[in-house]
Amino acid sequence: MDYSDLKIQVGETLQLQPRDGEDSRRLQVKLIGYVRGASLLVTTPTIGGKTMFMREGQPFVVRMLAGKRIVGFTSTILRTCTRPFPYLHMAYPEQVEQITVRKAERVRVKLFASLKNANPDYQFEKPRSGTIIDISTTGALMVAGEPLGVSGDEVVVRCALKIGGNEKLLSLPGVMRNIHVGQSEEHGSGSYYHGLEFRITEEQETFALHGYVYEQIVKAHSE
């Protein structure tokens, strides 16, 4: 594919996965510029707020979200730079592969979460706990050992998402769309599955949720 078709934007997040050795960490960087046919300019990855040492010539698998497509290609570090800030020149890709992401694609996860219900019949002294077993940018499926509400209830789900190596606690408002009883590893045959539709209004929560879901989609397609 011609890379010019990707409509890449400065500021987009790229995921770098080392190709050499046993290090399989996925590093998050930002695209800060590019010259077609020459190089991509990206920020140097950090861990715990500290800039990582990157070796010139080190090969990576690079993945990014372009529109509704996950794009992947191989590249190497051409040059490491420290001024005026740490950044990398990476080889411009000769070939790329892409996967189309379906609208509201769900990913399998195991996230411990709590749910608070606005319905007086399901209001407790403390939010009830459960496990989110799949999630998308528009909703989630949460399993618990007891019913947490009924269809139409307004709820708030709180969970911690790990995004780009950093953990962020989110409060996600939504509506309970359905509930059914089934079996799960956590609660056996007496498990209650709650279908939730998110209704997020805060921009930061929206960006964080989208970033997490897309990161999980990229990871699933790369394994």
C-alpha cells in the first residue's frame, strides 16, 4: 500500500514493539512529523517519566490507528536526537499492512470494576463490584454475583484502565440495557450479566476509553 493513502496526522499515537531479543514491551510514542520516503519523527518513549535509552539500528514493529484502520509496518531507528527535546528518526516504511476496525468493535478483557445505580431499588451503601469481560468505545458487558439493576437504569461504572503503561481511573456514566443469568468463572451458575451502554460527556474520559480500546484491538490483532 502507498503510505500516502494513510492520511496520518501529527500528534497521533504509534505503538513500537521491539523485534530483537525477548523484550516484547509495546512502547507508546507520538508522531511529531515525517518526510515521505525519508523518515518518521517520533517522540522518544518514556517509562515512569524517564526517557528510555534507544539504540540506533534497533528494529521495531510499528502499529497505529489511521481512521478506522489499524496499520502495521516494520521500521528501524535511524537516529536518536536529544535537542531541543528527545526524539527519534525512524525509517520510512516501504510496505504496510492494514486491518479494518469494525464500528464499536468489542475486545475481551478482565477488568475489576464497581457500579453505582441511580435506581432507589438498587442503591447500596457502597458501589457493587463486578468484572467487565468485554468492552468497546460505546459499552461493556459486566458480570457480577448479584443483579445490579434493571433495564433502563442510569449507572456509573468506575474502573482503572492501563493506557500506554499508565493507569487511569475512569468514571463512565451509562445506561443498563439488558441483564441475564448465566455461568461464569467468577460466580459459577449464579452469574448476572449486565449489558451497559456508555453515555460519556467528559472529553478526557472519552479520549482515555478510546485509547484503551484501540490499544487492546491492536494488541489482539498483533498476537
